[in-house]
Amino acid sequence: MKKTEIVLGIILIAGIIQRWFYLPLGTPLTILSLLIFTVVYLFLTVAILNDIKLKDLFKGETFKDISNYQITNSVLTGVSLAIVNLGLYLMLIHSAGAKLMILLGLLGLSVILIIGLTKYLKNKTTYFSRLFIRIAIFGSIGLTLFLTPIIFWTEIQHSDHPAYVQAVREAYENPENKELWVKAHQEFKKIVAEHQK
């Protein structure tokens, strides 16, 4: 599972870089990797955090040495990580609920981290190092994006395209107005066409 996460992380970074330079595969790679991360964490975190091979996941004896706390905590961690990833995806597609999703995921990860730290002080197993690494990575990304204004990254990336930045700002200020989102999308198409010349 660790290899899957590393490959997805590389694809995500490659997608973000390509998206930054307006290359055609940037958005699909970024969206695909975030959605796969979401599904993987939602359904396979018990295996990931407890170092269980996928083929052994459905064998009853696999779980005999794993505590109820670790199983429950793994499921809750998976749900929280999936929610953060879903929030990142929603932010990428400029959805109004993105920050709320990231906040919910971060709250879940915070509770898991606090309880995990108290358990770790009593029993320093590798389970906790696997848990803390994932919380640190996705928690820091989620927290950074949650604390920055939603228009911030658009302003940085598109600082030389003020018409697009203004269109996105107006669309965020009036999220129910579909005409403003269409205008923002049209401005973005102009940017892409300009970079593909």
C-alpha cells in the first residue's frame, strides 16, 4: 500500500506542476489522483495503517493480533483523510463546499492525533508512526489550504491575467450566479489558448 500512496503522490505532484504551466494533462491527473486517494483511504486504511497485505485483508486470522482501538482508529482515520482529499478536490474545481469539507476532515484528524499521541506515550508501536506520517502530510496540506483565502492561489498563479482573477473573485462572491462561473471559465479558456500557441 505504501507504494500505491507514493505513486499517487507522484502523479498528484506531476498533475499540479502540469496544471501550473497550463499543460493538458494537469487537471485530469490532479483530479484522478485526489479521487483515487479518497477511495483508497476510505476503504483501505485499515490495511495501510496495520501493514496488512491486500490479499490478507479478508482473512479472519489477519486481525487476531490487532486491537479494537487500532481497527476503529484506522477506519476513522480513513474517513477523515478521505474527507480532506475530497475537500482538496472540491477546492480544485472551485466548489463552494471545499473549505467546509477540509475543516471537517481536519477536525477528525485533530481528534485522532490527540488520542493517538496519548496512546503512543504508553505503547510506541510502528502503527503510530504510519498514522502520524499520514496525518502530518494531509493535515499540513489541508490546514494550509484552509487558512489561505480561497482566491489566493488563483491570484498567485494567474497574476498576469487580471481579468481571470477578477472573474473568479466575482464568482466566489456570488457562488449561485452561474453566469459569473461561465465568465470565469471563458477567461480561463483564453489563458489556456494563449499558452498553447
